[in-house]
Amino acid sequence: PVISLYNWLPEIEICLLAEIEQEEAFQPIKELRNIIIVSCFGIVILAIIFGLILARKITIPIYELQKGAERIAKGEFGLKLDIKTDDEIEQLANEFNLMSSKLEKSYFALKQESKKRIEELTRNKAKNEAILTSIGEGLVAVNKEGNILFINKDFCL
């Protein structure tokens, strides 16, 4: 098949006729179509690769934060994460590190206070037992529910 075009020129009484093979006429269009298809395919591949890289850039630091939280939950107070992303995730990691440091300080302060309190209670218990034991009369100490808390030796005689 061919594509043809004619034009009648009345001034010189002549007809101009032009013909071209349809395949030859549409060849530039087909080449442009192929270029567009390959370009679109390339752009899609690049978008997928870029998306995967971006997703990893986001998910890996978040995964590290999650693992850090698990470690703190298991008692690893004062844990420091080294996450450098130059974005909000790095800011979150810095706040996480600050929180972890404060948690470690609070934990050890509470542990020291608890130790002091236990020592104080132990001293008070020993003192109270010494007082109750030294009373020359029989003595039984009970709580509100009626449970026996202490019996001195004179009570048993």
C-alpha cells in the first residue's frame, strides 16, 4: 500500500503527484513509538530501583530503633544507637539515646534508693525484734487480719 498526494496547479495546467510506501511513511512514527516505550520502561525500572533504595534508607534505621527498644526492654539501659540519616529518623534516634541515658540514670538511682531502703528496713526489723525479744513478758504480735507476725520466747514458757 502507498500513500499518495496530488495537487492541481491551474496556472500551468499540471498535476503534481507524490507517492510513498506506507511502511516508509510510518517508519519515523514507529521509531518514535519504540523510543517512547523503551524510555517508559527504563523510567519504570529506575523508579523501582529508586523506590527500593529509598525504602531501605527508611526501614533500616527504623528496624535499628525497634531492635534498640527491644534491648532496652530486656534491661540494657543506657544503650546508644548510631543512626546517621540527616533527617527526622536521626533526630528520633538522638531523642531515643537521650531517653535511654535518662532511663539508665533513673534506674540506677532507683536501685540505690531501693538498696538503702532495704538496709533501713532490715535494721528496723532487727531493732524491733531485739526490743520484742528483750521484753520480760510473753508477747505475740499480730496484724489486722490476725496473722501472727512475731512471738517472743517468754510467750512459749
